Amino acid sequence: MKIFAVNGSPNMKKGMTHILLENLLEGAREAGAEVETVFLQKKKINYCLGCFNCWVKTPGVCVHKDDMPELAERVRQADCVVIGTPLYVDGMTAQTKTFMDRMMILADPHFEFVDGHYRHPRRHGENPPDVVLLSVCGFYERDNFDGLIDHMERICRNMQSRFVGAVVRPSSYILALQEILAEPIEEIKEAARRAGRELVEKGTLSTQVLDDVARDYLPKEAFLKGSNEFWDRCIKEGKFLAM
Ligand SMILES: Cc1cc2nc3c(=O)[nH]c(=O)nc-3n(C[C@H](O)[C@H](O)[C@H](O)COP(=O)(O)O)c2cc1C
């Protein structure tokens, strides 16, 4: 299986998205997948201008001269694309959404009727890759991801990709507390690696593995107290101390 993973966190290697994504991909590699990752922040990806030139004037070719054609080609070659993004204002990061918008070049403007809904065919006719969403967020409750997961499921239906599942981790900064939470961190990382192995070996993600990645490790009250103390320290020192 060829996996193409994108990380849409501006914090790149310092971020919590990176920790979760790298563990998932490590599991996938162990199970025999060929894996490639890019940080969207490092790429030049301009906003879609909505000009439709890529549909009518220069089919499949965007007016922008940037890194997107190369990235779209890697999406086309992949069996599975892992979209890694932190939760920003209840959705994906701007970097990730811009990347998704620019996938327009892979669609053909004509309409077709698929499973009771009008869609655009794939420009190149091939089966689009499967999609896995991977996300982290600062808040405690797992339902913070509901809007993002729904959006990604809809994007997959729009692009006629199979949505495999969402690997999500709330209370993301648990992953930065190595000194006091080494054991839970290792359990979360191991669950993410297991998710990667499952993805390659079975082509699915079990409810159990997704629950294990997202599991509560701190009681809600401890999370509240610890988080507020953390932010007070950050404000006092004038810098974000989790990285
Ligand atoms: C602009 C911005 C918006 C955010 N919005 C949310 C949000 O709506 N819900 C939430 O739980 N966390 C939110 N967060 C927290 C991030 O999801 C969290 O910091 C995460 O760890 C960031 O990923 P990273 O560590 O890979 O950079 C937001 C952070 C930023 C900077």
C-alpha cells in the first residue's frame, strides 16, 4: 500500500499532530506500507482563485505556478491519503483547506449521478485514494471533532474517495507532558501505531483502536486545573511552553 500523508499543522515537527501522525505512519511502515509525508507549511500552495481555468481553459492545469501540481500527482499515485490537521476553530487549518480546494484539478466539470447524488467524475478516470483523517485538539471532549469529521466525510463523498475513519486525539498537550505522563503517552502512541498497522493489514480502523487513541487519561477536573495553571505560567513567561 502506498500512503501519502500531509501534515497541515504550522508547528510541523514541534506539534502534537506530528507526534500522532508519525506513530500512525510508523505502524503502517511496520505492516509493509510505502509511506511519504509532507508538511503543507513548507510548500507553496496558493489559494484557489475560483476562475475555473483548470476546468475550461487549461484542463487539469491551474493558473498558479506553485507546489500543488506535484502534490496532486502524489495524491493520484497513492492508495491512501492521510490528512493530518490540528483542529482550528472547529475545523481544519487554512493550510489543509487550501490544499483540499486545490484538488479541483483532479475533477472533471461534467456531472454524473452517483448513489443518488450528482458528483464530478475524476479527470483521470482512476479510483481516487482512500482517505484517513488524523487530528488533535486542545479541548478535553472528543465531540470537538464532530464538525471536522463530518466535513471530511462530505469531502470524501464529493471527491468519490472512501473515508476510512478518523484518528483523533483531544487534550493534545498530554503528548507534551513526557515527564509526568510517560505511560499514557506511550499507550496513545502505541494505539496510533496499531491504527497504522490495521490500516495496512485490514484497510479499516476499528472502533477499539480509535477509542484507544482518544481515551481520557486525566479526570476532567484535573484537566481544567492543569490547563489553567499551564496558561498562567505561559502568560507569566511570555511564551508558549508546550514545545
Ligand atoms: C487558531 C487556533 C484555533 C484553535 N481552535 C481550537 C478549537 O476550536 N478546538 C480545540 O479543541 N482546540 C483548538 N485549538 C488548539 C489546537 O487544536 C491544539 O493547540 C493542537 O495541539 C494544535 O496542533 P499542533 O500541536 O500540531 O500545532 C486551536 C489552536 C489555534 C492556534
